[in-house]
Amino acid sequence: MKISVTENNSENQGFLKQSQFFQQLEVEIIKQFQLSIGLNFQQEIFVRFLYFLMGNLIEKLKSFFSTSKLEVCMVGLENVGKTTMLNQLSMGDPSFTVPTVGLNVRTVKKGGVTMKIWDIGGQVQYRPEWGNYAQGCDAIIFLVDTSNQATLGTSKKELHNLLDNKSLRNIPLLVIGNKIDVNPHLNEKQMIEGLNLDYITSNAWAVAMCSALTGNNITQVVDWLITKSKKL
């Protein structure tokens, strides 16, 4: 059963106003361009040149103000660092966190992309709900505690159970090996083998090794998310 979340629609209204502004500006430029017909040759060339420059300016302004949107479902066993990761992504602040009980959702803005990230509790009773939240999302993040090898088998089981859901096929998957600041920890090869990632064929997957606590390699996660948003 999903927990309802109330959202502020002011952001969407802002995007609408920006879009309307650019549309009105384009209409006005086209009108001025049409009025240039009948001018002498030099005047018409000048107006056409201004039209060309303004057109390029509008496209650049659109690119600057427009924001791609990405919905991300972040899952993993309890105590793997999901909430710390969410804090690091949204505020760059991995302050002391309490493990998520049920659901935590936050909007993160990075590189011109607005990401709504769903952090789902990793306790046993919440794992059957992972698939429900992942449906319709643009990407799935699966966190693993690389410093706790004893939980790797359970992580593998839950990851493959999640991806057995046919409605999640073709959703890009990022597997994050977290807590690399703690020694000893699994390396990337050990994690890929331990999770049987090479057997996943229904979803394009990638691996990022990082520390949500220190921020080490966190840019890999951000870059991956931004790249996925551009392919939507």
C-alpha cells in the first residue's frame, strides 16, 4: 500500500509561466519579421539578421530555464545508507540520519535536472512494496553496503526478486556500492560477481562505488542520473 505524499505545484506553475513567456516572445519576433517585408533591401537584411540573433537567443534561454524531470526509486536493505545518500545528493550534507521507516521522498535539482527520489524502507516488511514504487519511475537505484559482506547474499536475492517484476523491464538500474570509506570493503568486481549482475539482461545496469558519508565519487551517481534524464 503506497503512502500518499503531498507536493507543492508551484514549481510546475513556474515552468508554465516560463513556457508562455517564450511563446509570446517568439510570436512578437515573427510579427516584426513579417513587418519587415516591404522595407528597402538594407533595412530588410538588418531586420532578418536581428531575427536570426533573437531566435538563437531564445533557444539559449529556453535551454537555460528548462528543466528535465526524472523520477527515481532508491531501494536496498536497511542500514545500507539510502537516507544518507539522499541527503548527500540533495544538500551535500550527510548529517546523522535515522533509517527510513516506510517512505522518504525528496526533490533534488542537479545539472538542470529535477529529480524526485523515492527512498523506500529496506526492512523486510517493506521489500515487497519496492516494485510498486519502481513502476513508472525513470530509473532504479539499488544500494549495497560494501563493508558488510554478510548481507551480500540477501541483497542479491532482493535485487533479482525486484527485477523479476515484468513491469520494471527496461528501466535503467544503477547499483551503488556504498561505504567504501570503511575498510575492509568489497571492490567493484566482487560486488558484480556477488550480486550476479552479469545475469541481468532485462535492464541496462551500471555500477558506482562511492561513499554517501564522505561524498567520495558521488559525482558518478549525479552524472549517471543526468545522462538518463537526457535519454527520456
